[in-house]
Amino acid sequence: MNTTKSDRKLAEFRNAAFQSKRELRTFSIVLNANPEQIFPLLCSTREADWLPGSNHRLVYSKSGYAEDGYIFRSEFFDLGMETWVRYEHILNESLAYVRCSGNMSVVFSINLEPVDTARTSMTVTMIFTTLTEKGNTMLEAIPIDIPFKDVMAKSLQYYIDNGEQIPADQLAGG
């Protein structure tokens, strides 16, 4: 079998001046709610209800809410404009997106696991892969302890408990 072309591609990749970086970041939070209460909120359309500063723009959805193939655009932290494509949607259990900007690609997943009948552990996993030198610099600037974790936990729990978005002073004040 002639593998000359693929061997050449592999050599180009290994000898390229730019070397992509990859890092995995994960965190878990426990929410006082069951997966059936949490899962519908994990949608960029619904984030407008519970997440302060949510700035998503829906690109494609049959229902207007999260589903397989759901696409939206957003600026997330300092990564620039990203396109998010949902490729996994297991009702009340897990979801996953691929997020791409010009400098970085991120596989973003959330898994829900009941702790008991009234609490759920939510694990967020992000696999960052840089696409440019600027992406390498951006990745180095992202704190290991993702600051979004606390915002997400407080905002979701407040919405579940109160049915409205958390006031900014309570989010900042701890």
C-alpha cells in the first residue's frame, strides 16, 4: 500500500514551526436540584434567563432550544467570537459542544450525575486545543481554576431556587 502522501503530511505536521497546545480543564459543582430541573437550563437560549451577561446569538435550531445540531455564537471570556455546535444531547444526562474561534478549539461537555433525589453533581470538562501562536498565548492566560465555575454555580442555584436571575450584587458578593 502506497503511503507516500500521508507520510509526507505527517512529516509536515511534526516539523511545522507552530506547535499546537492542548490542555484539559475540569470542575464539578453540586446543585440542589435533580437532573430534570438542571438539564433544560443548559442551553444558550435559556442561559438568558439565569446567566448574567449572557450574550449568545442563536444561529440554528429547529426548536429554538438546545438539541443535536444546535448552533450559536458567543464571546466567552477573552477568546473572541466563537461558534458553538452541540453534537451530544442525552436528555438529563450529558451534553457536548465543539467551540471554535480563529485561535482555539474547545470540546466542552457537561455530565449530570444524581447525588441523591435532591442533589446533582455537574461536571464540566473543557479540552482546549490551540490553532495559532496567539491561541497558545491565550491558553497560557486562562487561569487553571476556571473563574466561570463560581459564576455558573451561584447563577444556576439562584435561578433554580428563585425562578429569576441572580442580582449582580449577590453574584459579586459571594
